[in-house]
Amino acid sequence: MNLKDKLKGFPTIYYTNLDHRKDRREYMESQFDYWGIKNFHRISATKYLSTEDHKWQHLVLDEQLLFGSGAVANSITHIEMIKHWLDTTDEEHLVIMEDDYDLSLIEYWNFDWDYLINAIPENWDCIQLGYENPDQILFYLHPVLYNHGFGPCLINRDYAKKLIKLHYFDGKFKLQLKTSNFTHKKLYGMVDTFILEGGKTYSLPLITNNPDMGSDYDLGGLARGWFKECRDLYYDWWQNEHHKFKLEDFFTFKKPNDRAMIRKVNYKKESVQKIFYS
């Protein structure tokens, strides 16, 4: 199989990038070029800066949010991005990601994009194409877990419309909803939760974060350590382990060998809690 033929039919990518992080932009777009991905759009994440929240906080309709302005800025950037895609295209699928993801493991996928689209459950709204979890990586398709990080996501058009209906009102944004359906009720409204938990989401460990790109948030280096553990597990799986299992096993959950396809992440839980809830 020709490496780049694996991505035939791959949807348009929208990726977020701060204007001053030209290094990240070059990093992502060089990868797109290598893989022959022509349909991508850079979305500036500088419009809503946490350091300038006084300029845009009037656009957020929630009276009180339980997370910081950086998380709010990230959420409204993604909502506006999805709205732009709906308004300017008639495409059925969109891939959204941030600017620090490593596409190198596509080389080791033993399937193409057409196979993936036909193998995922019919009731999907969102497919995580990669995630970082502080406890474990499940190397098979599974319903999203509460402690999965955001990661690159494939969403369909109907789900995009639902997200905009719930969170966008004439140029303003409502992030938190009155509902009991979500795992993190207090944190619903962060991009990690409202996209992953607002519909039927499944996760696939295909694309890993590149922790060497650094962070634009003050996480004290904790997230980078956690992401590195996950990145190493991804590389080991796709380079050395995945061929030990059937392809059907990778796209199936609740099967006898699920446990054999799980790899533990060696990272201190108390450090991760500080990231999620501080």
C-alpha cells in the first residue's frame, strides 16, 4: 500500500495556531505536505487571547465559569471554527486539531481511510483520532473515557450543527449547559468536554501529541511529562505491537482480548489532578 494512498478521501483539516507560533505552523504544514494533505486551513487562535479577555469576555453568555480564561478562549475559538466550516462548505466530515500533533505514525497504519470510515460504528458523532490519558491507553476503538485529553477529532456535519445550536447565539457563546448527562458537569464547556461529551464519541489511538513542541499554558511542565509517556506508548504499539492483533480487534471493543491491548501510563495521578482542576 502506498503510504500516501492511505489518506485518500481524508477530510479537510482545520487546525488552530497562535500567530506568534510560526514554528508550530511550519511544523504542521510540513507534515501536511509530506502526506499529500492539500485540504487544510489554519485558524488563528490569537483572536481570543487569555491575556486580553477584557476585549471578548462580553461575548460569553455564562454568568460564571469554573475554568480560566485560557480554556474559555480555546473553547470559543473552536466553536467559531466549526461555525465557519458549516457556513463555508457542504462537506460531511471535518478533522479538527491543534498545532502540536505528530502524524508520523500514519506510516504504520495497516489500513486506509476508507477502511476506517467503514469500520467505525454507524452512530458516531465524533471520533477521537488520538488522545492522551494519564492512566492507560486502550489500543482499540472504544467509547471515550472521562480522562482522555482532547486530541485531533473527526466530526460529522450533523454533530457540528448540534454543537453550534447549543453553544453559538448571534456571535456570542454559551459554554456550560444545564444537564446531568455529562461526566464533568462543572467542567462542561471546556473544549475537552463539550466536543467529546456532547454527542456519541469513540476514541482511536492513531495520532500522538508531540510534547517537544512545548506548551503555551503554564502547566509547570507536568503535561509534557504525561504526554511523553503516552507518545512513547503510541510509538511502541505502532512500530512493534499492533501486528500481534487482528485488524478487526483494533476496531472492536468488549471482546475477550481487550485487556491484552491496554498499556499502562506511568505517571503520578496527583500531578494530573493539579492540571485538570487547578
